[in-house]
Amino acid sequence: QVQLVESGGGLVQAGGTLRLSCVVSGRIFRPDAMAWYRQAPGKQRDLVAGISSAGSTNYADSVKGRFTISTDNASNTMYLQMNSLKPEATAAYSCTVRSCSTWSWGQGPQVTVSS
């Protein structure tokens, strides 16, 4: 069973910075992709950023140039560095990892950006 444990959410003022972490543990075989999603109240869950096992990344247009996704394979951790945060980034963020065509999900920290 795969477990994903996130941390790093919280309340920040617009223009501020947060870094989310996601530690992956358990029985997982050669993950080939990881990603961060977010869901604001009353809205659908949207992709924020993704990273492949080869290190290629993709970002939602709304976060390009401000957010950075990265991984540390030694500690099985994925990060989302969020700079210049805007109020519209307020949402519950979830990390996910894909292995053998199966996605596993974490619970997601809340990020609140005040204006």
C-alpha cells in the first residue's frame, strides 16, 4: 500500500511564499509520474504541476513562472515551491503519484492566500 503525506500548507498573504512537501512511502514500484492538484471550494480539481521520472515538468498556465515542482529521490519527497502567491491559489492541494498505471493520492494541505 502506498502512502502520501503532505505538509507545508497554511495561511499566507498575497505575494508570499509557501513550500509544500509530499513524502511517498510504502510498496510502490518505479513511479513514472508525480503531480500536485488543487481544488478550491465549489470548483473541480485542477492540475497545478506535474513531473515525470525523467524530470520533465508541466505547469498550469496560471502558475507558470511562479511555482516550481521538484523531487528528491533519496528521501522519496516531492515539493511544490509556490512564490508570489495570489488569492486565487486558495485551495486544498493534493499530491499524487502514478505507478503501474495506478494513481495514489494524499489528503492534501489547505493553502489560504489572503488579499
